Amino acid sequence: MRTSRDVFLTIGKGSYTIHTPLENDELDRIKGLIDEACGEIITGAKQEDLLMITCLKLAYSLDSVNEKLKKVLATIDEEG
């Protein structure tokens, strides 16, 4: 069983402490995805707006991967 611990996470202009059982490599991958989705900090943007933009970009990425996976699975079903 994994032991939970407190870690720091930066999103936009804010830093947050979260309690997680994730291993360092898992957490690094997630931080990378967040950093990629957050992109450059928009000068003058409020933290709430940065969080919303990041959330929308992550949701779009997840939806895109989901659609591609559906097409791959449909192709496999057709061939099988």
C-alpha cells in the first residue's frame, strides 16, 4: 500500500499543497501535463482564469485522446 504525503504543486500563479499517494515519477508526469496545459502565464490574468484555461485545455486533451482511442478500438473490432 502506498503512503500518502504532502507535495507542492504550482498551477498558474498559485502554489498548492496536496496530499497524495502518487510516486515521484507519476507526480512528475502529471506536473508536466499541467505545465504544458497551463502554458505561459498571461500577464494580468487572474488566477481563477488561469485555472479555468488550464482545466479546459486538459479536458480538451483528454477528449482528443478518448476519440482517437475509440477509433483504434473500432478498427480492431472491424478487423477481428
